[in-house]
Amino acid sequence: MARWDPDAPERLASAALDLFAERGYENTTVIDIAQRAGLTKSTFFRHFPDKREVLFGGDTVATLTAAAITAAPPEATPLEAVAHALETLGAQTFTPTRREFSAKRWTVIAATPELREREALKGLGITAAMIKALTGRGVPALTASVAAELAALAWKIAYERWHDPTSTAGFGELARQALTEVQAASALC
Amino acid sequence: MARWDPDAPERLASAALDLFAERGYENTTVIDIAQRAGLTKSTFFRHFPDKREVLFGGDTVATLTAAAITAAPPEATPLEAVAHALETLGAQTFTPTRREFSAKRWTVIAATPELREREALKGLGITAAMIKALTGRGVPALTASVAAELAALAWKIAYERWHDPTSTAGFGELARQALTEVQAASALC
């Protein structure tokens, strides 16, 4: 049993996901997860503060998103900067090889109130990170907030479409399309 | 010690808020809350499923909001229907006499990750209720989603302004103003 392993967070997440799907979140302990991953409970807690967090990679997604918004071309509008960030996520995080895992993870979260709570909080963190990155580009605070909320909605729509097993499009492409639809809909409110 | 009391939920919420502010959420038990309210632990659990929920009134706000959207004049646009709902909330729930309690509650939630998680989940529930009520008015699904997200943002802005002790405006008035600002900002994204 390896006590140190650079892949430990991924192995723990994968083991947790399997166990949550098999027997439910409530009926799975941190020790169960560590054992299934071939690791120890203390390794688990070196990587995650609690059982919920094993399916959430800390602030990685929020940090990546904010960095990509900051790196968007200077002339980009707020939603163009966001589209650039979602395409970066599609290239680096929500890659085709991650789709099956992501879809299974999503199903487990949707079925588990404790995980939906954590997911909701993570969503607020990502929105806050987008707002901060946009205001850093000189976007006024309220416009940044609106752009971040529209982006979060487009993200959710794209995520759902990406998880659809009959779809072959990549996350970045789906996100750009959803952003266009969301922007058009905002003019009809 | 009254075992049955029609005001029990409010008394428990008020006791919980005082205790959370005094000694922190983590250091307060359900028994502490019940005792402070002059009630029993079993009365607490008749009204709330867990400690977090004592500061959240179940689905009351979501239900009220949805009903008010449904009751808005038939010719109202999606955001006008939402404005109607936020004004109804200002008249029935976020009334001037509730402002001080609400501001204190908000401060405690902001300082407590467990409560912020529950708040985030409640926010999703309210947004979902708004979407359902808007589609019930014949608004297309995506437009309803965008309107609900813009409404949630305006709600948050109005809520913050309403809690400002130097402000004298009512919640409904602040919400209508915030909605106008949010709608204008959405055209600049």
C-alpha cells in the first residue's frame, strides 16, 4: 500500500465515486474510500478536509477559469473573455477523456443533498472568481456580476449537453454555443 | 416550558441566531437552541430536520416567490413578473420590522461555511421555483432561466442594500431598482 502517491487525489475521487454510486454517499465512510483506493485514511485527509470534498478539486476550476479570463485578448467583451475561459476549461479540464467520469460524478451529486450543497457553494466560488477576474480587466462591477451569472448559466447548459452520451461535441464548443443562446435570451427578458 | 407553541419556529430561529452570534455555529448544539428558546429538543426536530435549517424557513420564500410570479398581470414581461414577486416579498416577508433580524442573520451566515452551503442550496431552489413559475406563464425555458438568474442577482444586490443600516428604502423598492440596473448591465456584456 503506497503511503505517498502523486495520483492519490484522483484515485480517491474515483474510488469515492464508485462507492457512492454502489451503496450511496451516506453508507460510505472515508475509511471505505481510502481502502478502495489502496490508501490510508490519513492520506485521504492530507488531500481533502472532509468526505464531501473528495468529488471537488478544491479551487482548481475557479483558479483556472479566473486565469483564463485574465489571459483573454484585451479587446474581448466580458462574455468573449468568459467564452475564452470556458474553451480553456474544455481543453484542459473537461476533456473528452474526462467525460464519462464527469457524467457519473454529476449523477451522484444530483442524487445526494450533501453533495449538491457543496456543489452549490463551489458554484458561488467560481462565480466570485469570474467577477474578480472581469473587474481586473476593467469591467464595471455590476456588468462583471451579470456576465458571470450569464456565464454560470451557459456553463450549466453546456455541462448538461456535454454529459449527454449521444453528443460528440467538446465542452468548449458547447459552452460557446450556450453563451450565444443565453446572451440572445437576455434580450428577451 | 411550553411543549406546543405556534411561534416555536420563530423563537427557535431567534434563539439560534443569538447563540450563533455569541459563541459560533460550531459551538452551539440543538439542545442549546431549544433551551434558549424555552422549548425541547423534540420540538426543534418537529420543525427543523437539522441545526442548519433553523435559519431557513423551509421552502416558504421559494413558494411565495413562485406564487407572486404566477399572479403577476398576464401582459408582464418576465422581469416585470419577477419585479412583482420581489415587491410582494417586500410587503409580506422582508418587511421593515424584519430588517434588523435579517441583517444579523445574514452576518452569521456569511461567517459560517456550513450555513453558506445551505444558503447556496436554498438559492438554487428559489431560482428553480422562479423558472417553473415563469415557464408556467408561457415564457420559453431558456428565457425563464436567464430571467431567474438576473432576478437572483438583483435580489442579492437589493438584499445587501436593504441591510445597510443607513438605508431607509423598503426591500421591494430596492429590488425593482436593482432589477433595472441589472437589465441595463446585461446589455453591456
